[in-house]
Amino acid sequence: LSISTALSATAEFDVQGHRGCRGLMPENTIAAFTHALKLGVDTIELDTVVTKDGVVVINHEAYLNPQRTRKDGQFIREKILIKDLTYEVLREFDIGRLSEPEDWPEQTQLDGQRVPSLEEVLSLVDEYNDSHGESVRVNIEIKHFPDRPSDTIDLKEHVHKVLEILLEKGFEELATIQSFNWEALKISKELEPSVQTAALVSKTNLDKSIWTAGLRLRNFGFDIGRMLASIGCSVISPSYSLMTDGWVESAHQSGLKIIPWTVNDLQEMERLIDLGVDGIITDYPDRLIELVSNR
Ligand code: G3P
Ligand code: CA
């Protein structure tokens, strides 16, 4: 299957590469984003936190994870909060290998991978779009944990910094702000209404997400689509394990797209496509692109 065939076949369906393509390359690295673009994803999914000196960087946790972070060739022993490191110091760590690579057997192990900045990734996507005549999007998660607020910088400042970079790089039409913390989505819409937002939903976080946004599900007839439309959301992204046709109906009736995460199993991908989802977030965009292209 050629890349151009894959691209045209998935035009209406949003193939999102989770953390770039976590199943194939070290997550949230330039190597993962470059490979995801090469495979032909429609959207790159990534996670953001902010350093001590205010640089928005790409990392899944608020801290450097000992399971995939090395310094001078040795895995670090303890979690190190990113908000306590300057960008320069953060770049001394290598995030290209796993301490237990057997957990991700198809993931290429690399040396010399640094935590990228958001700006760096947007430049990469921009160059790709320019040179290929494409409009690959970026789905940017705001990592902020209401029960551990001191792990990260102030939420409003975080969202503000991300939006500032999006505007500077001309990405407002090609970006989505996503979060489990729905307050981040409200803040984003207040600061920059033109940037679309996506509400993440997990089995265990739904109550907390609703609470962070100051909402009450019962005020919306227990219709989650209606509730999210009220805060200007464009997308609902539930954990795939929650997905039933009720979710699709609720989202579509309120004019929202529904794009579940993180789906790696082919049968599950098929089930969700049959339910009518608008896209899927996957660690293996190669599998999803092939599936969608052959349907
Ligand atoms: O975008 C959905 C997904 O990335 C949310 O979960 O923990 O992988 O960031 P997580
Ligand atoms: Ca994420």
C-alpha cells in the first residue's frame, strides 16, 4: 500500500498517531512524529508540560519517567518533575529506550532522543505539510492533574503558553486542545475561541472532569454531548472501553465528533468504525491506515 493511496483512502476519517506512534517508535519523540508523518497519519497526538523556564515540551507525565529516561547511559532511578528543570538541563536526558522493551516489542529502540519542545514539533509538521501539500493536524493534550496541582505550572498559564505558540506558528486552524481536565478546555475557548477543543473521558475520571469544568450532567438530561457543546467543545474522546452506540449518538446529535483512544487491536478498530466514530487514536497508525484503506 503506497502512502498516497493510504492518504486518499482515509480522507474522511481521522487517523491519530498516539504519542506519534508509540507502538513503533519511542513515544513523544521527533523520531515518533517523523515516522507517523511518513506513515500518513491525519493527526499527531501528543502531551504537553512546561519547564521551569517556561518552555512547553512534549512529555506524557509531569515528570521524567524512570522506565524510559537515561542520563549518561543509565536509567534514572527516580521521577524528576519537569517543572523543576530548565529546558537546557531537560535536554541532557535521553528518552529513546525502554527499561523493559519487551512491553512494546515492535518499538524501535534509539539513542540520542531528547524531550522535544512544542515549537520544534510544530515546525516539523509545518515543513511536512508545506512539502507534501497536506494539512496534518496536531492534537495537543494539556497535562494538568487537579489532585496534584503542584506537579505542574498554573493551568491558565500552561494553556496560554500553548495557544501563544500555536498562534505564532500559524497552527490555530490545524490544532486541537484536549484534556481530561475540562477547565483547560474552558480556559482555551475563553482565550482563543478559534482553536477547537476535545474532551477526554476515562472510566475513572468522568466525575472529576465534569467537576473541573463546574458542570452538572443532570442539568443536561445526562446527555454528555449536550453538556460538552455548552462549553464549546468540538470533539469527545472517550476511552474505547466505554464506547457504545449511545456515545456516538449523543456526540453527533450535538454536532460533536467522537474520536476514542487508544485502540491498538484490529477487531476493536473495526467495531468502533462500524459504530460510526469519526476517527481513532492509536499507537499503531500503520494498522489503522491499512484497515481504513481496505474497507
Ligand atoms: O488523547 C487520548 C490519550 O492520549 C489520553 O490518554 O494517558 O495516553 O495521554 P494518555
Ligand atoms: Ca495523551
